Amino acid sequence: MKQIFNPFLPLNEYIPDGEPHVFGDRVYVYGSHDKESGEFFCMLDYVTYSAPLDNLRDWRYEGVIYKASQDPDYPNHRYMYAPDVVQGNDGRYYLFYSLADKHECSNIMSVAVCDTPCGEFQFLGYVQNPDGTPLKDFIIFDPGVINDNGHIYLYYGVWYDFDENPAYTREQSIEKQMSMYRKTREEIESTEGGVQGPVCVELCDDMLTIKHKPRHIFPTTFKGTPFEGYEFFEASSIRKIGEKYYFIYSTFNQHELAYATSDYPDRDFEFGGVIISNGDIGYNGRKDEDRLNRTGNNHGSIEKIGDDWYIFYHRQTHKNDYSRQACAEKIELLPDGTIPQVEMTSCGLNYGPLAGRGTYPAVICCNLTNGKMPHTTEVKDAKIPYIVCKNGERIITEVENNTMIGYKYFSFDNVKTIGITVRDLDNPKGKILIRLSENGEAIAEIPLQGAREWTTFSTAVSIENGTYPLYFVYIGEGEIEVKDICMQ
């Protein structure tokens, strides 16, 4: 039987900021499009993948759906940030996005349209005020859109802690916002609640014209509220479940996706909790300093596919924040409407654990840590293990002493041997410990001899049949690189 693992798209594909939507009998994932080993966010044109609702192991490439060059503002701004897609009341599909370059965002919300969910979208126009001028209220960033029984609601915004951080005076906060957002002092000071934070506005059926001024959906001051510590940062996404609205967003901690709920689409949202962290921070009480991956920004949303709910998110690869890959996990919506935090796994859409037999790419690891992984968008000078593409091969590099590579989960059935394919960079002396729990005793070890070329080293194991995580821990001198793991 065909299996699927995280990341669930081809390993040479980098689609972060995933917005999953069920249209007809398929689920489509829309996102921005990073370049492998890219130099900045979202350097490539939008592409889409889809899968049948009854087989999430079978993702199909739908091709390029929209090019940055189709926007009239190109090439003044050439990178298309996180998009969202909604079906309009006319049955057509509308793509919302905003352009940026390396120095600034366009501060305009663009819209493209197509007759199908994965065809070639065509530029339609900019979200506009009733007088036809482009909407520029608040911070135009990261759209989320919903068709709520014929009402089209658009959400967007971003937030930094300038006003709540004692390191900034009020004047410094204003000057910082003027510089970052290209806003005038008057705009910043005259906007009730400030120009930052998530906002909502209803659109007319033309999908361009707003019906009223946008309004904040969260408190405009987070201190002293349940949102404190989980303040909105970016990544607006909206879902309606029954009669309740779920707003999914990236917190100011960046590595985690949280949610808030309301009985209304445009006000009174209350903090719900964290759904996932791309370092498993917070899961079972895990602290920041014990993160299980290098963390970076996160963006995604939830969707019901068949009878189950899933969270789509992204992980970091390479030594920057610009090559992010799509992952997904099954979540549980409890009877009281809450969503417990879930852990990252290697088998998110596989309807269960991976088979504990055969060869797997090492880079499907859900945990990769040397015990001191950073949270940053620039880690070029840090000595950490990371996933990279070298000569067309996706591998784990800079694996040094005490590096742990983890996979969740495998179903073991009469497994006799476990192996790992490695090569060394400087003739190290070392071994690989094999564990079935993060901090457990090793069940076996694999001595490594010098291997300048890719070499598979194996060891006999005795594992009681069952489902377990699998961890490889390198103990030794120098550095190695890892390509595959195998079980027989």
C-alpha cells in the first residue's frame, strides 16, 4: 500500500503558509511558494496540489495557477506572500494575496479569479473602498477569506509589540510603525486601537469593494488578557464550524499556530489555545529551550476532510527561513469546541503509523536537535544539524555529537535489523545509538567506520511488535551526514 509522510508533498517542493480547502470531491492546498535554497520568502509563482477526500496519500500536482508577473504592480513588488482562496457567490474561485519585495510590502490587497479551483487565475483588481480607491486601512498582510452563507468576509493584519514593550517609548513606537508600514503619523494616531492587529471587513459580491470600514476582531491591548503570551502576529485564517467562528493565527512567538473563537465573524473573539508548534514547544509542557527542531515562522489552517479534522502548517529547512515545507497532522475537535495541541509527526496524513519496514528518506524526521536549537530567521553562523539539498540530494548535514534525529511513528512487526545511510566529512570516530523513546536507553548501537561515500551501516535489533517512535543519536567526533534510514 502506498504511504505518505511529512512533508507530504515531493521533497523538492516548498509550499509554506498552507490554506487547505475542500472544493467538490477534492481538497486543495494553496500557499506561497518558496525556492529550494532561496534567498528570500516566496520567490516562486503559486502552484497547487490536491488530493481526493478519501485518499490523502495521493496528492496531485495541479501546476502553476498564478504568476506574480500578472499583477500590474510587478516588478515593483515581485514576491507573492501567503494567499487564500474562496468560492464566490457566482460560483467562481477568488485568490486573495499581497505582493512584497525584500524591503517593503505593497500595502495593497490583490484579487485574481478563475472558473475552477486549480486553473489559470486571472488578475481581477485590488480590494477597494466604495469610491474605487485601494483599501489601505490597517496593515494589508496575509489574507484569510470565508464565504459565510453568501457573506464574504476578508481578514488580514500584522502586529508587533511596539506599544506593549517597555523598550519602546510611544514616540519610538510611532516612528517604528511609520517606517515599517509606510503609514503617516496621522494614520497611526487617529486609528482607533492602532493600525496593527487582525481586522475583518465584509466584501460586496464583486469580491473587490468593501461594505464598511475594517474593524479589529481582537483586543487592541493584549496585556492582562488571555491572549497575553499568545498575541496575534500574522497568518489570518478563518473557518466556521457549526455556528462558531474559528480564527487561526500565528502567535507573536512565531513557531506556533493558535486559535480564537467567537459567535460572530467580526468581533468578540476569545483565545482558545495552541494547535501546533513547529518545535513541539508547549506540547506536554515542553519549554522553549527544549525545542525539538530549529523553529521559525509558522502559518496554516484547519480543514475537515472526510470525517476528520487536520491542521496544515510548515517546517523549516536549510539554514534560513526561506525554504519551508508543508506538513499536516490530524487534530481532534472536542465536544466543548476546544482543540488540544498536537505534536509534529512523520506520518501526519498516513491514516496511522508508517510501516516499520523498508527504506525512508532521512529528511522525513519530525525531530532534529542537538539540544540547543535556535529560533531565528538567520542561522547561517550557527552550528546546528539541518536539512539541505546537496547535488540534488536532500540530506541532513552538520550532524555532530549528541545530535538526535527522530521519527514518529513506525509500526514494527518482526523487525530484525535497523540501518542508517551516512557519510563522514572528516573521518570521525563514532556510533549511532537507536532508541524507541526520546530519553530512553539505547536498544542497540551501530559503530561507524570511515565512509567518504554513502554507506549503509546496520545492526540487529530485538523489538517487541508494536507502534513506536524511532530515534537515532550520533555519539562521536567530527561531523556526519545522513541520507536514509532502513528497517528489515
